[in-house]
Amino acid sequence: MQNDRGLIFIHIPKTAGSTLRPIMDRNHPRDVICKLDFLPRDLDAFLRLPEPARSRIRVLQGHFPFGLHKHLVVPSDYLTILRNPVDRIISMYYWIHGNQDHVLNKLVRAMSLKDFADSGFEITANHQTSLISGLTANSNSDALAVAKKHLQDEITAFGLNERFDESLLLFKKRLGWKHVFYSRRNVTRSRPRGTEVPDSVLDVIQKHNSLDLELYEFARQRFDETISALGPSFQDEVRRFQRINNIWARFDKGRHALRRSLPDPVKAGLKKVLGRR
């Protein structure tokens, strides 16, 4: 991304965004990044920034819908990652169930996966279509058509959670990123796979995510076309990246484990010296 363009990451929950965002942070100066995870509070705070401060923002990240390019002072690129809708809902349920800090934790802990899928929560019903279309109050065929158009014409690069490494290297090419090694963040490990979930539960998830299922298939086909057009050399690049990243990830996890083991005063001192957030 060039300095005269903005970057807007639509972070759909449970689509590897927590892994991607630190990569974005390494590739952009910290003073141009604005994180909008809690709407409307964070968006209101962003809009209330003095004009000189808001005019410096080049990167927006968060769980928000398409449309925030209107609030940046430069032309903007959009970025997002999609995920198989059934797998996303299963992962979301078990992640919230095990995360005491989540606002829905107490409610979800009293629910079965089927109850959660049938709950009517915004995040459980065609949420990918809503965010990508920007029509959050209009989850119907109109929203699906708009979401497809945005993926095809308005979003500079999109990826698939299930093919994260290919997605990441595509982002690197499209946006000019340099530092893209990573270790996985916010992974829901204690959860069943889709094949282990009863058909009656899968039916409920699919019923409430019929638009997302169609959008995901549309995105998967377009993604296949994009990757295929890059030729066999791109897959060679992916394999080389994966070999090196496996080493980097082990180092990164060890570094974080060491940091967590340090006394709080030492952590604070390191944070100050290294200038980390």
C-alpha cells in the first residue's frame, strides 16, 4: 500500500483476522492505524478526532461493515477474509463458550450449539454477507448481490481462512507488504469438526446462513481463478514460505512464552524500551 492510499480491513469474526492483524501492524506505521472493534463507540471516537489527527489515518481495522472509506481522506483499498459459514459458526460458539471476557459468554454457556445457531444473534445469521455488503439491516438477496459485487469490484484483495498462506502471499503481492511471517492467534482448539456435528445442528446453521454459503462459494471460485492465474511458481513460493514460517512461528511462540514468564515490572520496562504497544 502506498502512502497516498488507505487500507480498510473488514475483520469478520473467526476468519483468522487475529492472526492477520499483527502482520498488518508490522507493515504500517503505528500512528496511521486505527482499530475499530467496538462499534459505535470506536467509530464515534474516530470521527471525533481533530481533523489533523484523522487525516493521518491510513489503516482501519475492525468488525465493521463495508463503507468506511467515506471517512478516510485518501482513496482506500479493502481487504477481508471469508470462511466456510458452517465451520465459522461452530468455531464461534466454542470460542465464545471458552472466553469469559466475551460479552456473550454467560448467555452462550447456557446454550447448546444448536441453540446458538438458532439464537438470532447478528453474528450467527449471514454475518459475512452483511459485513461485506454493508447492508447490515437487509440480509436478503439484495445484500447477497451487493456483497458479490463488492468482492468482485470494490475489494482489492480477499482471502479464505482455509487457505490462509495463499491468501497472505496474495495480500503481500497486492499491497506491497514486506514482513508476513506469523504464528497463529486466537485459535479455537477444543471444538468438534463439522463431520462430528449432528445433521440436525448442521441444518439449523445452514438455514440461517444460506446467503453466506452462496457468498462463500462465489468467493472460493473467484479465489481459485486468481491463484490459478498466478501460475505454478506461486505454489512454489507458498511452499517455500511455509517452510521458513514454520521455523519463525516456533521462535515467535518461544519469545511470547518467555515474555509471559517475566515479572510485570520487567515487562513494562521492555515495553517502554522497545516502543511496543
